[in-house]
Amino acid sequence: MQESRAERFFSEDAYQNQLDRISVTRLVFWQGRLVGYFTLVTDVIRKDELAEDDGDPGYQYKTYSALKIARLATHKEFEHQGVGSSMLLKIFSIWIRFSRYIGCRIITVDAKPDAVGFYVKFSFHEAIFDPRKLKGRDTVPLYIDIHKELERIGKNAPLSDYDER
């Protein structure tokens, strides 16, 4: 039996990467079954890769720190049942906690083309890249300025109000 990409990732990379503090992978179970997982790492995104109305107009540096969704996958049997959405909401919750301690307003993801619509539903935007840099890539770089999104929807309460307990 041939091992799947996810199984190889779990058996060869995820645990060791976590021990080495390279990435953290969270597993999502429902009724004792693994239904999905996501992996988070740190990232940066260039200021000029953001849409004009994202970011802070007075920001003086070339890059923003970011939280990157390195992997997000739902088991095929559980697709279109809210697992991916729940994982993304958990990632937003992690970002809120994370950003209380470390400056970070952007979440990035290199989405597979068939997953772009999923992220767009959650207000992710395509990063602005020189098309030559994207040549040969099989993913689409997306981001969300989550700080701006919270402002847009009127969530001006302190971040601690959204923190997980």
C-alpha cells in the first residue's frame, strides 16, 4: 500500500519540525477520527505585495510579519462539512493570541488553485507579484490583513475579548 502525501508528512516531517520549532501541526479529530489538520509557520510579506488599501499607510518597513498557513487539509470523507472553515476560524483565534505578544497583522497562504475560492470566502486576497516570479509555481499566494478585516467589521474591542480561554 502506497503512503499518501499526508501520511508521509506526518511520519517524516511534522513531528520533527515541531520538535525543531520550525512549524506546528494541529490535528483535528471528530468522534475519534482524524478529519483534518493544519500547519502554521512564520512568514513575511512585502509591503508592495499588498493591495493599496491593506497595511498601514505610514508603515516604514519593506515587509510585514505574517503567520503562514503552511498546510490545511480536510479528509476527503469530511469535505464540505465545515471542517476546513472551523480550522480556519481556529487559525484566526491563534492569530489573535499570537498577535497579543508579537506584532503580526497578516496571514498568508500559498493556496492550491482549487482552494483559492475557499480562502476568498474568508476575505483573503491574491498577493501582488511580478508574474515572472510566479512562473512554474503550482500555488497562488494569498493573504488577509486580518487587522483591517477586524476594523472593517467593527470589531474594535481589545484582542483579549477574542482570546481563547
